[in-house]
Amino acid sequence: MIVANRKSIPELVGMIERHSRVLLLGCGTCVTVCLAGGEREVAILGSALRIALRLRGRAEVVIDECTIERQCESAFIDLLAPRIADYDAICSFGCGAGVQMLAEYFPTMPVYPGLNTQFIGVLQSQGVWTEKCSGCGNCRLGEYAGICPLTRCAKRLLNGPCGGSHDGRCEVGKDRDCAWQLIYDRCQALGTLDRLMDAIAAPQDWSTGGDASPRCVVREDQLIEGRKSGTHD
Ligand code: SF4
Ligand code: SF4
């Protein structure tokens, strides 16, 4: 899932206080699961922002809350569209993709980001989310027993470990596991250590990664007639 966390109340107030009617818009998918921007979080934030605005002498600002299933899909924004004329700004609690989708959908409406989008990750333990994938566009987890060195090794080593690995910890910080220790241990458990030790991994094709942004995935089998020209916008 996309993991995000909330901006501070003063930062949010700074963005919205010049408006008179603001819709706080939650998203019911990733950011609900990571407890950053779902229905519950937006309701709590709505109360906190009303109090903060009152303390700044801006009690007249109307703050409403609403959550849609996914902000990154226009079919769900369609359901919201009839309500939007009631507001002069939206503060989105979706990820960065959701914020931009709203800005594109409502070209004359200011849209502000209520969250700081962090990474693609998982819930590691109660209250702790960790990054697992950098979206390199050329997944090599099959070579590394399902542990991503591009994301989880501080030096992104494809042929590790470096000389700083100590007691299973990374030299960059004792609070983080050495990804290469994890890869080694898992290969040992799977009985595939020989493959890891014998082969030198090929260089990464970085042309498919984030440096090639903005990237686009086109599925010919999903295109509607008239758009099967091999081009996209
Ligand atoms: S190899 Fe690439 S796609 Fe696979 S988990 Fe790592 S960053 Fe993500
Ligand atoms: S100690 Fe391990 S995780 Fe840290 S940089 Fe070296 S190989 Fe990568």
C-alpha cells in the first residue's frame, strides 16, 4: 500500500484559512489502512481544524468532511462532483496521486495536500510501517529470495553485502536490519545459497525506474476502441 502521514495542524491551517468553505476529503483505500487519511482520521481532523481556526479568529470558515472510496480513480470522484460547488477549496487526505487527480478533475478548484506521501510499504507491527518497494519497474525479487535490495539496502547494492554489515545490522543505522543479511538468511532457509554466491547480479536497468518519471503503463487489452493507436496522453 501507499504509506503516508498527516501534515501538522498549523501547516494545514496555513493552507486553508484564506478560504471560506473547505471540504476535507478522505480516501478509503491505502491511507485508510495506514491510519492517515480515512473517514475516522478526517473526522478527528475536522474537529481539530475547527478549533484551531476559531483560536485564530476564523470561526466563520466552514469545514466539512467526506470520504470517497479512492481519490485516484475518476469513477469515485464522479460521485463527489455534484457537491463540490458548495466549496471554495478541497484539502485532500489521499496520497499525492489522489491530490493530483482531484486537481485535474476540478481545474478551477484549489486542492491542497493534507498528507505527506511516504512510500510503498507494509504494516510491520502495530503503529510501524516500513518501505518495501521503490517501484523500479523491473522487479528482481526472484533473484533475492523476495527481499528487495534496491529498497531495503541503504546502498542499493545488487551484489552485497558491503563491509559495514555487523551482527545483522546496517552500518547506516543500528536500528535497521542489513538487507543482505536478510537475503542471505532467507536463501539459506530456502536452500538457494549456492545461486546467490555463484552469480554476480547484472546491473539494474534504471530506465524503468523513478528517474524516468512520469511513467505510464499501457495495457492494449484494456484500451477502448479509438485509443488503440499506441499513443497516450
Ligand atoms: S525489485 Fe523493484 S519492483 Fe521489485 S520490490 Fe524492489 S523496487 Fe519494487
Ligand atoms: S550494511 Fe547491509 S543494508 Fe547496510 S548498506 Fe551494507 S549491505 Fe546494505
